[in-house]
Amino acid sequence: MDIAHLPRRSFLRGAAGLAVAGAAGLVLPRAAQAATEPRIYSCAEWGARPPADALTTLDHPADRILIHHIASANSTDYSLAHAFQVARDDQHDHIDNNGWSDTGQHFTVSRGGYRLEGRHGSLEALRGRTTMIQGAHCPGQNTNAIGIENEGLYTSVEPPRLQWESLVVFCAYICRQYGIPVEEIKGHRDFYNTECPGDKLYAKLPQLRSEVAKALV
Ligand SMILES: [Zn+2]
């Protein structure tokens, strides 16, 4: 059977629950709402370059999420155009300066709360649920962990609310798609000698796990 046509696990799990949606009182199955994909801008949408080398598709789902910060300026430009520019700058940096095949991380969240695909193929793999693209965001974790880079530097300040709320929604979707337990949302520094994702964002990871858990109910 084509895996793409199988019902989502969340639909099966939540089929008994009903929720009232919106002022019109439209009743939708809770699970139908839960399965909705949040808006994620693809590589094609933000104008990515083609990868410099062939990427590797791994024949298994991801089992962890690693949270990063880009350690870039804490811009107050919260526009979509700026988010696209961040994604392009990051890709150029990773290919031209690091010599990598493509953007290292699978996904990026801008300070304005826009969610973007990083490495080519990551979004399609996430939708399909059974494969992942090998990343380049943390040695030893690139074949099992989804990397999310957050625009900004969080050593002494916390991420803005829009970015935080977007990250919660994004992590919940990734956890649901791949069946990742919230306990496996970790920081880059948990697996590598780095200050990433910054003391302030790292300190919020327990809260992130808690909010994602609530979003998955
Ligand atoms: Zn990192």
C-alpha cells in the first residue's frame, strides 16, 4: 500500500474527540485539526540555490530534534522578505564558507516566526514520515536528528514571542509526523561542545517540551 495514503496516526488516536472550531460553531474532529501542516516555506519559495553536491536520503524516520541558534544579529525586521534573506544567507555561508553540500540544518525559524525549509528535501521527507535527509548540523547526530536553526543570538536574551510560538507549533508537527517523543527535543550543546543554542534559549527547552506536549494532546 502506498504509505502516503495511510491515515495519520493522530487521526486514528483522536478520532473519538470532537472540538468546536471558530465562532461559527463548526464542529470538526479534533484530529483533523491536529493533522494540519503549519505553513512551512520550501526551498523553492525562498529562492534556494541547488545543492552543491548530492544529498543523502536515509531510509528511516528521525528520532530527535536538536534546537540551535544561528548566532546572527537579533534583527527587528520580522518580515517574510527578511526571513527569506536569512535562509539564503545561511545557505551561502554553509556552502561557500563551510564547504557543505547545502544548508546544514533541516529547518529554520525566523525571529518573525516564519518557518522555512533548510536542506533540500527535508520538507518532503517530513510529509512522508518514513525517511529523513542526512543533515550537517551536529556531528554524530546528522543521521537521526532534525536540526532547527533559530535566527538570532540567545546567550543573553530570549527569543521573541512570535519566534517562540512558531517553534512550538513546528516542533509539535515534527514530533507528530515522525513519532518523536517530546523528551527527545534537545539542544545542540547536549551532543556537542558548543554554547549553541545560547544560555537563554537552552534554559527554555524544558518549557518547549512542556508546550509541545500540550500541543500534541
Ligand atoms: Zn547549533
